[in-house]
Amino acid sequence: MLAPLSLLIQAAVSDPVPSDNNVKAGWVAFAVVLVLIVAVVFLLRSFTQQLKKVEKANDAGVYDEPQATEGELPPTTVEHDR
């Protein structure tokens, strides 16, 4: 019971707090964040284009999903083995 407490106290005493001059953001981290932002923008643009293609195909009747009447669930295309 006292061992974890003594380890915690020992770590708190031996770990010095860095000064403001020792910690700074670097250009590498900025470049990584910039690359991630560009990648997200590219993915969102691509996703939007794919959704537009799906919407055009759906409007053209490519998927031919039967419409459900009022109060009725649409039929599923997945068959389960029972």
C-alpha cells in the first residue's frame, strides 16, 4: 500500500519542471499539422465527389430500389440462411 505512494512521491521530487526556454514548438510539428490539414481537405473533397456520383446514379435509376408503400417497410436485399 505504501509502495505506490512512495513511488509517486519519488517521481514528483526527481522530475524537474522544465523552464519556458526548454519547451518550444518546432517546424517539424507545424509541417505535420499542415500535412494533416491538407489530407483532410483532400479526403473531404473526394468524399463529396463520390456522394455526387452516387446521387446522380440514384436519380438515373441505377439502383432500382422498390419504393415502400405507406405503413410498409421496404423489402431488404439481404437474405439470411435459417
